[in-house]
Amino acid sequence: MELSSYLKSDKAEIKHLFENVFSESEGLEEGILIANLVNDLMNNTSDRDIFGFVSKDKGKLTGAIFFTRLFFDTQIEAFILAPVAVITKFQGKGIGQKLIDYGIEQLKRKGVQLVFTYGDPNFYSKSGFQSISENIIKAPCDLTYPQGWLCQSLNGSRIAPILGTPRCVKALDKPEYW
Ligand SMILES: CC(C)(COP(=O)(O)OP(=O)(O)OC[C@H]1O[C@@H](n2cnc3c(N)ncnc32)[C@H](O)[C@@H]1OP(=O)(O)O)[C@@H](O)C(=O)NCCC(=O)NCCS
């Protein structure tokens, strides 16, 4: 398995991957919603505000992950992981975990201080995320499931409170994703 940054030439295959994986796990409507999100993220986010990584097996895409910037009023480099998917028949083989760990390592090298995500704490705790109260750091949108607001520090510092509400990139800024 090879891990790398995604290329422009991967875009169509990545969109299909998210549509197929989420349709299979959560139904066609969710598949289309997430495929449109990913398309929007890839095409309408400034390069400095997005990282995308893929896993390939003999050149064929098996998984993909995106991180986009969270904008705080203070000078802090923060990104949010969303979304990630692994082709259904390749799930449960450790690819998802490797993609997350690889992405986080790349962010660390770029000087990112905090990484957030919104999802299943049991799954993401395996990659170092912990639940964080919105009394400490707010999410950019109203959360349906506040226990799913997760964070980790990438520079060894303790997670300290940050005032105000961060802004996410435009593609993510829709209530249906939260
Ligand atoms: C979630 C997903 C990316 C994980 O990728 P994967 O390659 O299947 O995961 P891994 O094989 O690396 O699993 C890592 C660990 O997490 C566990 N795990 C996997 N999916 C999980 C889930 N949805 N909930 C809780 N735990 C999960 C595995 O059991 C494994 O634990 P173990 O190491 O203790 O056995 C993949 O299953 C997927 O694409 N699912 C559908 C889309 C989705 O839900 N994406 C996440 C939200 S954006």
C-alpha cells in the first residue's frame, strides 16, 4: 500500500470512492451528500487551507482523507479531519488507521498545532483524539452529537481553552454535516 498527497488527476476517482463507500454504509442520499462535500472541498478550497491524502494498492485508490483549516481569531494553526473513507472491501485491514496517522504526521511536519474531528470517539481515540468540551474550544457549527467533537494537540502542549467560535472552510459550513 502506498500513501501520498492526492493529485488533481485523482479527483474524479476520489469523488466516486466517497459516493460508493458512504452509499454502501449509510444509503445513497448520504453517499451523494458526502461525494458533493468532497468535490466542493477539492475544488473550492484554497491550497493553503486543505490537505488531502490517498492510499493506493498497485496504483488503484483504496482510501482517501481530507483535512481543512479551522480559522480562529488567535494565531493558531488548526485543521479538521473530515471526511475519511476506505473502499468497503478493503475495510478492517488497518488502512483507515494508517491514512489518519499518515495525515496527522504530515500536518505535524507543517507546524499544525491542533487537529480536530467530529465522529465516533471510540474509533478516533485510536489515533490520539480525545473528546473536547465546547466550553474549552467551540465547534464551528451547532453539533447534533457534542460527544463527537474531538481534538488532539500535535506539538506536545496541553489543549488550552480558546475564546470565540472558529470558522471552517466554506464547503464544510453547512448544518447537514454537523
Ligand atoms: C471508518 C473507516 C475509514 C475506517 O477504515 P478501516 O480501514 O476500515 O479501519 P481500520 O481497519 O484501520 O480500523 C482501525 C480500528 O478502528 C476500528 N473501527 C473501524 N471502523 C470503525 C467504526 N466505524 N467505529 C468504531 N471502530 C471502528 C477497527 O475495528 C479497528 O480497531 P482495532 O485496531 O482495535 O481492530 C472505514 O471503515 C470507512 O470508510 N467507513 C465508512 C465511511 C465512514 O464511516 N467514515 C468515517 C466518518 S467520515
